Amino acid sequence: MHFSFSSIYEKTKTKELIAGLALVSVAVLLNMVFGYFAMAFAFYLSFFKWDYIGSMKFVGLSNYKIVFEDIIRGIHGAPYLLSPFYTGLKNILIYTAIVVPIQTFLAIVLAAFANQKIKGQQFFKVSYFLPATTSSVIVALIFVWLFMRNGFINYILTHLIPGFQPIDWLNNRNYLLLAIAMVAIWGTSGHFMVSFLAAMQAIPKEIYEAAMLDGAGPIKRFFYITIPMLKPMITYVVVMGLIGALQMFDLAWVMAGANGGPGGAGYTVALDIYNEAFTRIRPGVAAAKSWVLFAIIFTTTYIFQRKYGRAVR
């Protein structure tokens, strides 16, 4: 009887390969259907006029013309109802400028605290990460109550700031977008904290020990060792933050409503795409707007990666 360890090894490797492919195939199939196919169909749909019932009519670039006419009207000061895409784009850029820097900074600070060897360290790690495990819709509903005129946030501010008058956060166009941004920062900082914590723990201890021997204190070690070593992770977090912020939908939908609240102050591009597809029943225009948004996100992240990603290599 011929016995070969190599043949047994090959059979085992083949079985492992088949099992691995079988497990991966489910995720790949779902990604192909709901990811790449959806993108391709949206691009195809952007050249057609359709109402979900009748036949599709080819209109060329007319849907894209509608989008850019919307932007031009908004630039010339048209009301947000006449330039919803421009309004959503303006709001989401302001929102991104607020959220991404603050959430990145706060995530680094939280990771630095979580990386310290103190009593109850695991409790702090879980506490920081807990908001990331909670449904964003549930979080938004809770903060709707907190941001009410007689809510907890105004109650705290009234006792902390002398002469402070309660703000109707969600019904005041000057504060609505800020309130949404605050909720987003609270909900995402803990998620990115985990990424920074992993990067901090990967920094060789020998570097810190050498710095301590040279007399560098905790603050100098943080700014001259930790931050420079975190630059690749900072680039990653900022890029992911940009992608998430520019396509924000759920918080705006719950806190501002489908029309974006007073004066469209909480209106976003994702809300406009949703309304275009399911309220105005113009899926072709919605598809065109989604591809314009994709182009904006792709260009923004590509430029950032080219400028800062190369600098950290």
C-alpha cells in the first residue's frame, strides 16, 4: 500500500481552498449584486427617463443637465426648493468641514487615554466604543429629545453659561446642521478610536524608551513620536471620514426630516437623491445626482490621498 504525506497535504490544502472560496463567495456575490451591479445600473439609468412603470426613454445627458442647472441656480441665490442639490451639497461640505477634523482629533485623544495603563482600562475602552455599536437612528432619536428647547442640553448650558437662553436646536436654521454634526462626532469618534489605539500599540516601545532616556516628557513624546507614527492611520481615518460625511443620510432624515428642516438647513445630497427617486419619481435624475456625488467623493479622497498619503510613505 502506497502512503504519501504529500498527497494527504495536497488534499487537505484543496479542501481548505474550497471551503475558503465557498465562504468568501457569499460576500463577493452580495457585493457584486448590491455594489458593482447597482453602480453600473445607476450609471445606465442616469441616461434615461423612467417612472418605474412605463418603458425607459433615452434622454442622453438631460438628467446631468438638470443637476448642473440646479447648481447654477443655487450659486445665483435661488431658494433651496429650486436648487435642492446645491443646497444639499453646500450643507454637506460645511458638515464635513466640522465633523471630520473634530472626530479625528477626538479619536486620537480617546485612543491616547485608552492606551494608558490605568485601573479600569477595559471599561473606558468599551465606553468610548459603545456609541459606534448603537444604531444611528436610535442615537438620532435620543438626541432629538436632548436637543429640544426644554431638553437636557439646554438645561446643562443654562447652568454652565450665565445668561444663556435656551436654543430650539432642531427648529432653528442657524443651529440645526451644528446639532447634526455634534451627534455624528459623538457617534463616530469611538469607532475611529479603535483604529488609532491599534496603531498606537503597534509603535515600538524602544522608541519611547530612548526618548525617555533623552529627557522627553509625556507631551513631547506624544507630539514628536506618537503623532508622526500615526500619520498613515490619520490619512486612513480622514479618508474614511470624508467618505462617510459626504454621503450622510440617516441623521439628517431623523433630525431634520425629508425636507431638511427649516430653510433646508439640514438638507443633504443623499436626502435629495432619495427624494428625487421616491418623492419626485425621477430615478434617472436621482441616478445622475448619485454619480455626481460619487465624482465629488472620489475626487476629494483621491486628492487627499495623493497629497498626504504619499507624504507618509
